Amino acid sequence: MTTFPMPADEAEARAVQDALRAEVVLDESGPPPGTGRVTGVDVAYDEERDVVVAAAVVLDAATLDVVAEATARGRVRFPYVPGLLAFREIPTVLAALERLPVGPGLVVCDGYGLAHPRRFGLASHLGVLTGLPVIGVAKNPFTFRHDRPGPRRGDFSPLLDGEEEVGRALRTQDGTKPVFVSVGHRTSLDNACAHTLALARDFRQPETTRRADALCRSALREALA
């Protein structure tokens, strides 16, 4: 079981990110889109009761059929701090991943990887801890500038921190808002975008995220009933 020591405060959490960032692997392209398995992870909270529920949903990458799914329930053990959300979410996400009866393959997070002020968002953190290839696909931009991508599916523009490309604003459907893709661990940015498009066949968000979001919300309702 993957251990996750909880930092005592914000300063210690940032130090953990800075220490683990050197372990991110950036020289692997990752599995080809449309092959093997791909897993979406997401969390839902009840802040009043300090409850967090995580879901992991494994899809067949070729058909997008559900292969397996798992949930886990935990306590919210770290305050809400922008840039430190991994410390609220990862312990329960790890528990959900470990309950899967099959290997997850590539993991897709509803969040960021390198597109993070310290280049170590949720997708990178999860990748380093598990050793899995992980990408981040977020619904909204964080702190980086970008031009509006073209209007067609597949159009993109770089997310820039100064002159450094840390991710891409990617149009997954004609005329919809873009999603924001970044590398987490053991994938390339080109491949992360290709996976995102392969998973977003009919909707703006990848099917992995849609399925995991629905499952964790349902599991939270059941946990609080």
C-alpha cells in the first residue's frame, strides 16, 4: 500500500512538492492512445462533515467501455490552499486505485501536472507516488496565460509561464470551451493531448473524468445517507 505522510502545514507541503518534483519522468512518451486501459480519478467532498470520496474508473481505451471501478472514503485532513490540493485528495485517490481489481494503465486526473506554480500538481504527485503514467486534464486554467485556440476540435494554444510551455488549452469539441492539458508523469505533452482527444469523443471532458465524477458524487451521497 502506498504511504502518504501528511505534512504539518503549508510550508512543509511546499517542501514536499519541491523535493518530489525531481522524480517526475519527462522523457517517456507514454502508452499510445486507444490502446490498453485508461483510468479516470476524481473526488467529491462534504466540507461540513470533512468527508472526501474518491473514485477510480477503468475504461478500455479502444471502446471506452467500463472495465472496473472502485471508490474509497476518507477524511479531509488538509486545508484548502490553491496549489496544494493534492494533499487533500491523493490519500483517498490512492486508496481507490489500490482497490481496483485490474491495472489502471494511464491515469487521467481532473487537475494539473506541470501546469502548476511549482511544476508539481496533482497529476505529477500521483504519478511519482504510483509510478504510473499520468496526465492532467483540467476544466479551467490556473495561473498561466494562453491565447484562445481555434474553434475546431483538436485546435490548441500553449499555456505559457513566461516563454515556457507548461501545458495546452485544447479544444475537444467544435465551438466548446477548451480543456487544459498538462503532463503529469511518464508521458509527453503531444501524447497527453492525443489521449484527451481520444477520450473526449462526444463531450468536452474526457470520458474518464465524466465517469469518475459521476461515481464519486454517487458514492458521496451514499456515504452520507
